[in-house]
Amino acid sequence: MNPELLGSRVTLRAITAHDADDLFEIYGDSQTMEFASDAVFTSQDMIQQMLESVARLEKSGESLEWAIADKSTNKVIGTCGLHTFSDSGQACEVGCLLNSDYWRQGYMSEALSVLFLHAKSLGITKLYADIDDGNFRSRALFKKLGFNNQNGQFQLTI
């Protein structure tokens, strides 16, 4: 199980079945999911399938995923994680999704900064993110966090 990671306003913690309603609010919203790799979730069953997939991928070591909880309310406002690890384990992809009600308030910037410190402690030295050309918010966020756009892929050495 992934360790709990603390920021000043967010806690990164394990994703659990108790988060299903908050997760559906995120994954069931067309604005939030506009640039996501998955389609908009249309049922709680899809959340259950996602929870099972997260558990399976974490158990196999293919992915590390966290719920992003607002410290003041404990509401899950997003998810973030590390996946697609290189053979050496020193590079991986970053993925993240934030409830659109929380955009442009610094929550994801804080969550990813905490995540990147943890990644560094795991011996990861390079992070990358594939961001659609039209996803201006994410592109701006990753640039703010120090990523460089190299041939269409955002990369950061930590």
C-alpha cells in the first residue's frame, strides 16, 4: 500500500471504496474528463471497476495511485499517480485528474509537488507526462512545475 503523503492543504492517501461518490463526481464529469484517457464514467459500476484495476496494478507494481483529499473536509478532489515505469525504475509517467470545482486554486500543484518528492525518494530521476495540445491548463501547470516540452512530451529531471 502506498504511504500517506502530506501537503499543507492536501493529503495523498490510498484510494478506497469509501471514496466512490467523490470519485464518481470527478470521473463522471465531462469537463473534468475532457482530456482524460478514459471516457466519462456513467455508473458507479465503472468506479468499482476502476478501484479493482487500481488495486491490481498497484499489487503488480505497474502503478502507484493516490486519492487527493482536501485536508479541511477529507473530500477526495482528485487522483494522481506514477505509472509506466522504465525497466530501470528510474523514470515513469505522471497522471493526474482534479475535480473541476477545484481547478485554478493550487490544489494539483501542491499534490504533484508532494508526489514528486516521494518519487525522488523512490529513486525515480525522470518524470514525464503526455498532455494533449488543447489541454492548456495542464500544460501550464506542468510548465510551472518545471517540466519541459520535448517533442510533444513533458519531461522533468528530479
